[in-house]
Amino acid sequence: MKKQLRNIILCTLSLLITGAVKSQHAYPKVFSSKSSDKVALSLRELAKTKSCCHLITDTNKFEQNRDSLLQSIKSYTGVTFNRDLDLDMQITGTTSMNGFRIENIIFQSQPGIYVTANLYIPEGKGPFPAVVNMHGHWPDAKRTEITQTTAQLLAMNGYVCINLDAWGAGERGTNHEHEYHGSSLGASLLNIGKTLLGLQLTDNIRAVDLLCSLPYVQKQNIGATGASGGGNQTMWLSAVDNRIKAAVPVVSVGSFESYIMNSNCVCELLPHGLTFTEEDAVLSLIAPRALKILNGMNDANPSFSHIQMLKSYSGAKKVYESQNKSENIDYQLFNTGHGYWPEMQLAMLNWFNKNLKEAPSKNIRGLEEVKILPIETLATINEKNKDRIVTTEEYCKQRGRELKEKFKKEKKINAPSKRDQLRNILGVKDKEIRKLHTLSPELSWNKAIIETTEGKLIPILYKQPSEGKEYTIFCHPAGKDSIPQSLLDSNGSRGAILVDLWGTGENSSEEASRIDGALPAFHTLSRSYLWLGETIIGTWVEELQLVTEFATETLNAKTIQINAEKEGAIAALLCATLNLNSYSLILRHVPVSYIFDNRQHVDFYNMSVHIPRFLKWGDISLAVALSNSSVQISNPLSMSGRALSSTEKEQYAAEYKSIIAKTNSTTKYSIE
């Protein structure tokens, strides 16, 4: 595959050198318009390489690394265990059904964080086995028809079942209404050092705590199930919580390799996941407890195809066999698409009857008795408790402000240490230019391609200065064709360099854009990169550094200015922060802080903007201070793209001044 990628690169360069294709855009093209989707190809190749390194081949080695794997999962998800915290369960309504009752409840998952849920409780004294039932990306979350059906089927057959709204979904959405909890909303949790996956996992562990606290539940017989995103949580919950005796993940098991360049939610994202594990290892953490995987033969999402599932199943099967518990792992395929179909629900019930009941009843009550209730009947929020239900917006704001206040109280900031920390969270590595390819000029623009040591190609257009050796590098997150001509006209006598960074312009991925659909730009690329332990901003920092080297070493630039827009402006700032070069920066429409601002316009910036743990590191003010540059922030914005008031500009200017003083920096800045 590496040879294939190299051949594509050489073929592309050959086409460019022997005859460039005329551009229909404002600026000439550097690449051939027929060149392959290098971004998608390289990501898949990298994912394949990493996956092969982690697939289980030696069960003894897996057992030796079991504890360290579990610790890595806990660290990168950010899951917390709060078993000593008061559950503070409150019943807000009860509905009697045929053979069971439903209690609408809220309970405390983290200090001050409450979960909305429904408890399905069979008639009788019990104690009963119990199941945590986690919903996928269905309308109305815990109250959707699929989730109600599964819970009622379990309750009718003698199981206590808890349905809870996943973090940010159902009644836990903005204004306590159901919304999609992923994309930039869920990704904003990364900036405060959290993950949507980890927060969901924390809630589901607490659901197990709650079941164990109930006198009518058999604490030694608790199961977990769910479909799609709920099936994903079933796997993670069962892997980290050994109180789950039997698990049935549905239309969710594939391979982590297949998550790359496919359509998956941020709630299924484990940052750095493919740098240390594969899905077969996570499934193997459940061993020797009972695990049955259900997949649809016609699932439209390649990530959950039965082929990918079988790859992970076969690895986990080896671990079960090594423990002489091969009967405790199974899978079943169905002639269905994506969903929790009736035949799957019956297979789940049979598995739980086998593994959670000592003497299962022969008289199984079926799906024909299920009665779907109006969502209002299952609502848990009322006027008395609504303030206890914290939304993602509120959580990000509160946690972000807490981190910011802690950071601002530091009396002195160790600049070298902070640079090292930033390099680590961005995933920035030292990169070199392998070769510089110069092409024939077109429309007064010189053309060149920087080929990096890892095989990436950076296309650039440049014009020599009319006098002197001063250059401005222009970059835009939508590519160079989005750079207005008026901006170049205002560049005066300086030379100009236009660059399409990774994933932008001529370096963009048509496949990723197609997969993104209506989701924010860079959804697929950002999520894929994070799985691989990288960040898009970090890659842009690396590439901008190479472009500045090209300017100084090839064009003999004496001074360099970087003029960048939005997310590209963040990369330009962090490039200066890390490289200690004397740039001057013009940052247009850049956020002055990573503090969450406004749910309504959360997608103003594309998803490349999110940097895991950035607010635990500092903020934009610290990046400015450490840049040792001349920084002009033009049209400063909030993280939702809101223009700042004069008062806010003054407040941020004061903050920047304070942080600069604490770092003994020579930075000069303006906020205009």
C-alpha cells in the first residue's frame, strides 16, 4: 500500500510537471484536477498499519497487558468512578403497565450532575436480574420506540431495566429537548479535557451503581445491551465494569480501523485509541463474562459490517478460549439493516435468560404485548428539578471558566514547560522537507510542491516581492481560493505565498466532505485524526513551519508575516508559539478564547478547531504570550463566532497583558 501511495504521488507530480491543468478558480491550481484523494488514502493506510500492530495474536501477552490497557482506556476516555457519591434518586412519576411498572427518575452521576432515566420494574418482590439498556442515535433517546420496546420486553420477562438519556441527548439536550449530541457540540468537551464517550460511560457506570442499590435487584446478575451508539456503550461499560455479567452489543461492533474515514459519532471516539489498541482487545476485557454480538448483514455503515465484526470477534474468541470459556462468547447475524430489530431483541432476551437467570421461565412474553407510551408519560423533568439537569453547553461553560480561573491565578508561567505541553497535546512532531518540486509559472504565479519526509504534499503559489525580501504567507481553512484578492492587494510590495494546508483546498478530501454531509466541515477528518493520536491544528502547525522554511531557505525571506483566517489563524498562532521564530501575525476572525460561548452557533468554526485538553493547558492568551511575535487580532470573535463588545475587547486585552507579564515575553499585540 505504501508503494501504491508513493506511485500516486509520483504520478501526480509527473502530470503537474509535464502539463498543468488550467484552473477555473481565482488562482491557478498546483495539483492535477485528476489526482487521487491522497488524504483518504493516507488515513486508511495509517489506520491499517496501526490496527495490525494491536490485533490479538498472543493471548498471554494480552493478559499481561490487560491492566495497562484498562488504565489507558480510563485515562483517554476521562471516565470517573463515583461510587461513594449519593445517588440522590428521585421518582418524578409512575406508570402501571401489564405485569410491571415504570418509574420516571433522576439520579446523581457526578457531583451536581443528574441523569434522566426510566426504571422498568416487574411485579413481585424479586429480587430480579437487571439490565442497563442504552439507546442509539434515535429520536427521543430513552423514550424512543426501540428503547421502550426493549425495556418492556425485559420487564415483562422478569428483568429490572433502566433506560437513561445519554449525555446531551433526550431530556438532557439544550432546553431539555432532544438533539444530536455529537458534532461540534460533543467535540467541545475535548477542549476542557473531557470526552463524550467518557461522560456517557460515567453515567452508565452510575446506572449500575443505582441498580445495585435497589433491594429488588440481584446485584450478581446485571446485564447490558444497546444498539448502534448504545451498543458501543454496551461494549465500553462491560469492558471497564466487571459487575456486568452478560452483554449484548447490537449493530455496533466492527473494528477501530474501520472507524477511520467512515461515518461515526463523536460519542464513539476514543482519542489516541488506535495508537494503543483495537476493538478485539476491548471486547476481550469482558472475558470470561458472557458476550453475544448481534450484527445486521445489510448495515449501511461500513464500520459495523459483519466482516469487520468477525475480525474483532475472532481476536476476542482466542482470549475466551485461552480461559476455557469459549461458550461465553457468541455472535449472530441477521438479514437486517441498522437497528434493534424484533428478532435481535428476542435473541438478546434468550442470551440473558441463559446467563442471568438460574431458572428461566419457559413462558416468554413476546413483543406483541408491548404498548408504546407517549414521550410525555415518560418525561422526568419538572419545574422543581429542571435546574439540576446540566446540558453540554452549561457544562462546557462552567468547566471552562473553572479551568480559566485556575490558569489566571498562576503567579508565574514556565514558558519552556508550557511549550512542551502544547507540543504534546497538538501531537506536533519535527518534520522535514524531503524534496521541493518547482513547476512552470501560471498567471504570474510561481508554483511549487513541498514533499515531506512522510509523503505529504503541500501545494504553494508564490510571487516575489517587488522590492526587499519580505513575504506574507496566506492561509485559509477553506483553501486558497477563499482568500480574497483585496487581501493580496493590501499586501503592498511584500511577496505573497498561498498555501493549501492538509485537508483544505487542493489538499481536501472529496470523500470526507461527502461523508460529512450536513455535519460541520472536518467532522470525518478531525474524528479520524484524533483516533490516530493527531490533531488537524497540529498538522497545520507542522506544515506552516515547513512553508516558513521554504520562504527563508529557498526564497531568502528576511522577514515573514502570516496572514490567516479562523482555524488557520489558530494554527498560525500556535506555529509561532512553538517555533520561537520572529513572525508577525495577522489573525482574522480568530477566537480570543476557547471558552464555550453559544450553543446556537456552535458550528461557526469547523471541527478542526477542537484541541483535546487545550483549556487545561491555558488559552489563546497564553499562546499569544508565548509567541514572542507581533500579533494583530483583527475582528476578534467568541467560540461561536460572536463579535466582541468594546468592554469584552478591553477585558481580553487586559488578560493578554497579564499573561505576557507572567511569561516575560516580548510579544506585542493588538485586538482590533
